[in-house]
Amino acid sequence: MQMKNRTMLKLSILLVSVITASAPAINANIPVLAKAFPNVPLTQVELLTTIPSFFLMLALLISDRIARKIGIKNTVILGVTLTAIAGLAPLIINRFWLLMLSRAAFGFGVGLFNSLLVVIISYFFQGQERSQTIGFQSTFEGFGGVLVTFIAGQLVQINWHMSFWAYVITVPALILFTLFVPQITNDQKTSNVATQAAPGHKGKLAALLLLTFIVITAYMIMGIKVPTLMVSAGYGTATDASYVILGLSLGAMLGGVIFGRMFAALKNYILPVSMLLMAIAMALIALSNSTWLTVFGGFVTGVGVRQFFPWILNSVNADGNGSVNDTALILIVYNLAGSLSPYSALLIQKINRFSDLHPIFWINVGIFGALTVITLIIILINGRSKVQSRRIS
């Protein structure tokens, strides 16, 4: 493949990745939508922000089956087409039930191609280029979420219909992907991806799923509780808390950019490093009594989580033992942990009867600190086992 075509292939995949984190872009529109539909209960209006995630998880469960029947590229095209139609449909929709249906369809469309993007990257790129591209994919996801949310927030000042023009990014993504990403037949896929999992693969996958759930739950709790912590501690406002989320997003984008180089330098040791970064970040937030230190803590959290999650995706696909289903399971657990995180935080508060929110962040410090030690020990043990196996053979 020529360098120019290879660059366009990578750009096409990354541009589609922009869409995957854009579903929450209209979350800030809820007050405006509530006024636009005064006869609809607020709880139903708020469902517009959560229903995409539910249908995303539903689509993840069946995307592999669809891909086997119509092909990986065609499934991605189908998903992106659905997000384009569903994302832009509210420009002319005036009935609430149709708006709800469009949000469900948007989430379903994202779920169709979300896990397949990693499989496509794993097929076309190898070694450091693969890990680097997965890192860039993570960056484009974060950048897309910020960009689409910002555009929607500006356009909603005109009216709520106009805010959905933010999803016009789906159109060039669809065109470029159709033009520059080659078809992958089932024969090509199986020649590059093992059809049978290696011994111990199920155990490794189960461990990765559990790790993902724990890390993402703690990470999401941080994002949910920071605004309340800052206001209740008396050193910040809701507006100041938005700077923390911005810092988190910027850190995530930086983390995605440097992941390829970090992984090349550290290999699997990037996992305990990411846990350590998040432990430090949570400690900074727990100790903070100023907005900017908390913003910095959010920034470090973003860097850490974007070293962790690309590593997870790379690990599932790195040895040719992964599959669309494995990647889909990781993404389902990721979304499930995020959806349950408000209730997880509430459970932690009730069990421990905290009078303020600082102890939650210290619990996060403990979780990430423990994971730093545990993952480091496991990597060291596995490294010694491989060395001994080579000596014996």
C-alpha cells in the first residue's frame, strides 16, 4: 500500500473514531429541550442523554454477527450512515418521540462500528504502528467529544434544532471511510486473526474485563463527584468544575497522542504506570483546596486513563487472539461501568457514611495504588516465567 493511501486509510479510520464519543454532545441542551417540550416530564427528557448508551451496548452484542454476514467495512458504513441520518434528523424533527427514536438510532449506529474500528486497525497495522494508531484513535475520540460538544453548545443559543448541526462531521467521515478503507473478506480476516483463542485466553479476557470495570468505575466517580466536592469545600463553583472536565479532556488527548511512544518504551509496564498516574491524580484532588490544583489533577487523570484503555484494547488484539466479540465485551463493560458509576458512588457513601466527599477520592487513591502494585507484580512474574520457559526450551 502506497504511503499516501496508507495515510488516508489511517485518517479515514480516525475520523470515524471522532463520532464514537459524540453522543453526549447534546447533554447540555437538556434545559432548552425541557422548555421546548413542556408537556414531557423532565425525567423523559433526560433519557435523551442515556438512551444512546443503552442501544450502543445492544448493537455491540450483535455487530460481530452482522459483520460476518455483510463484511466488516459494510457494517461500519451501515453504522456511520445510521449515525449521520439519526444525528442530523433532529434538524427537522418536532415531535419528542421521534427525537427519542433518533437518539436511540444514533447510539445503535455507534455500537455497530465501535468495536470494529479496533479490529480494522489490528488488521492493517502491526507492532508499534498498531499501538500508536490505537492511541491516536483514543485521542480522536476525546477530541471529537470536546469539539462536537462545544459546537452544539454554541449552536443551541440559536435554537435546539440548530445544535444538531454538530453531527455534520458524520458526513465526511462516511465519505472518506467508503473511499479509502479496503474491504476485508472473511478469508483475509481469518488469515490475520487467529480463529481459535490461545490457551488461557478466556482467563486473560476475564481479568481484563474485571480490571476495566474497576478502573472505569473509579475514573467515572471522579468526574461525577468533582463538581460537588469543589462547591461543598468552598473553593470552586460549577463553572470552575467545568475547567476540571476540560483539563481531563486535554489530558486524555495528550495521553492518546503519546501512548504509542510510551508503549514502545515501557511495553506492558505502561499498565502500572497508568495506575500510578491515576493514584497521584486522585491524591492531588483529595488534597486540593484550589481550583487549579484540582484542574491539574483532572489533567493527570486524563493522561493516565488514556494510557490504560488503549493498552486494554491493544492487549485484546495484539497477539492475533482477539476478536470482534472480545473488543465488544471490553466496550460493553466500559459503558456499563460508566452507567453504574453514580450508583457505585452512592453505595460507597452509604456503606462508609461519609460526611463529605474527600474520603471517596482517598478510596480511589487506595484502589489505583493497589492496582499499581498488583499489576507490577503480575508483569514481573509473567516476565520471569517467560525467561524460564525459554531457558528450558
